[in-house]
Amino acid sequence: MIIVLKRGTTEDQVQEISERLDQEGFKIHLSQGVEKIIMGAVGDRSRLKALDLEALPWVERVVPILAPYKLVSREFQQEDTIIQVGEHQIGGKEIHFMAGPCSVESREQILETAHAVKKAGATFLRGGAFKPRTSPYAFQGLGKEGLELLAEAREASGLKIITEVVDVRDVELVAEYTDILQIGARNMQNFFLLKEVAKSSKPVMLKRGPSATLEEWMMAAEYIMDGGNYQVIFCERGIRTFENYTRNTLDLSMVPALKSLSHLPVIVDPSHGTGRWDLVSSMTKAAIAAGADGILVEVHPQPEKALSDGKQSLTFENFASMMEEIRVLASALGRRVKGA
Ligand code: PEP
Ligand code: MN
């Protein structure tokens, strides 16, 4: 439920409501807008009557949120959430490109890629140090060494870092190195991992599970917000369908759907979403036209030699020429590619 307070409500008055709600077992989330203070209270609705909050003179109205997701919903917060990462803002007018290899493979590979994608207009360097692979015999990532290489590439290029955390035990370690924690598609409903990243001060990008519905995905984000971390970003990366020409079916309708149901930013990953580098540029344009706040894209110095996902990785040249086209599209839409 949402409690909208009247203009001019004092801190003491907010405190009084908080205490009453707390006594009835509600969890409280405060959202201080420019105009109004909105309190989100999650708990047993049948206890609400006894509280009779509307009788308090500084309460404007009490509105139940009917959807199962509460904190994630537009009802809880009408304005878009803007996530500040250094000088970058995700979720506003800026469009961010998070580009880099599927996996961090070597010092040369990650440094070379960082410089190339930065030059073309990326603001974030992506790269997996811990890789969730379908086969136990496939390259599993460089682990801590991969994180150190990412940090070195950040120093050298000025890019921010986004990398995946796959294990509850590694959240602190990965958070020490990265600017954004990535939760991979396979872990979208790993509730223990979600609760752990909820304790971090770093923003979390939550990828959609390969067979997750919009509601399941939003409920996963709810776990992170309920745990205290309000800096959540959705990432559409395609779902499993009967189609097998593409690796996944990129569901771009999720971008406007999420934008209407939620206040959180939305990123699209056309690399995992298609599995084919030749489709990446077109799907990137479509994602931006649909209202995405950014793109997560795989770029590799030599895709044919990549240890993972070479088939869906762009070369430096292809990434740079895509970015040229995107700049034109973004300005036609009244937005701006931040790094370009
Ligand atoms: C990735 O982005 O590196 C990745 C493994 O993607 P996903 O979790 O979407 O499969
Ligand atoms: Mn990959």
C-alpha cells in the first residue's frame, strides 16, 4: 500500500506513521519526491483498518497496490529511477553502451577492447570473470584474476565496469571491483543470491531468466529492492521459444511494458538475445527505438578466436559503425548516447 502525505508533513509526523506501521509488522520504504512524500508499506493488509491512517490530518490518501510487485511498481514511485554511476546516469535522457567480450580472457584482450569500445562511444566495459557455462568442460572464466584485469582496464580507459556475480560467497569480492553487479539469466530466481546483492551498495543489473514471465522477473527485482537495494536495472536478453534460427527470442515488447509498470531503467542485450552478430545492429536500433536506456553488447578483438560467444560478438569495426548509426537515431528520439 502507498501512503501519500500532504505537502509540508514534518519528519516527526513521518516518524509517527512509521512507528505505527512498524508495530503492525509493516516494512516501510520512504520515497521523498519533490512535491510529495510517499510511504510504501508492505505487510498484511487486514491489519490496515485498525491503523485508520486516513484519520491523520497529514495523510492525503492511502492506496492499495494490487499487483504482487510493490516497490518495483510505478504506483510506488511515479518518477523514473535514475541510477548514478560516477558521472553517468542510467534511466534518464542518456543512453549507455556496455560493451566488451563475453569473458575476460587475457590482459591484452581486455585492454585492447576497452580502448576500442571507449573510442567508439561506450561508457561501460562488460566482461565475465565468473562464467555460468552450459557445459562443465567449457571455459569457466579467470575468476579473481579476471576482476583484477577489469579494474586495470577501468583505470586505463576511464570506462566503468559491469560484471556478473554467480555465487553468494563472491558478492563482496565482485562488488569490490565492479561498478554494477550483473545477475545472469540463469540466476534470475536464485533468491539467496538476490538477497545477498540486495545488501550491496552497488547497483544491480538483473537479466531476465530464459523462461521467466514479466511478473516473475519483476518479483525477482522486488527481492532486491525489498532487501534494501533500490538501484536495480532490468536487462532483457531473450527468452526460450520454439524458434531456433536465433539463440533466444529477443522480446522487445518488454521495454515499453516495463516502462509502464515500473520506474526502473531497462537495458537490452541483443547479443544473447539473438546469438548472431549479424542481427545485433538492427536489434540494437529497435531496442533504442522501443525506449531502452542502454545496450549490453558483446565485442571481441577476434570473435572467431573467442573462448565464449564468438558467434554473437561484434568486431571493433562493426561496433564503431553501429555506433555511428545509433548517434543519429538517438538524437532523432531526443536522447543522447553518453560516451559519444
Ligand atoms: C552474459 O551477459 O555474460 C551472460 C552470461 O548472459 P546471460 O546471463 O543473459 O546468459
Ligand atoms: Mn556471453
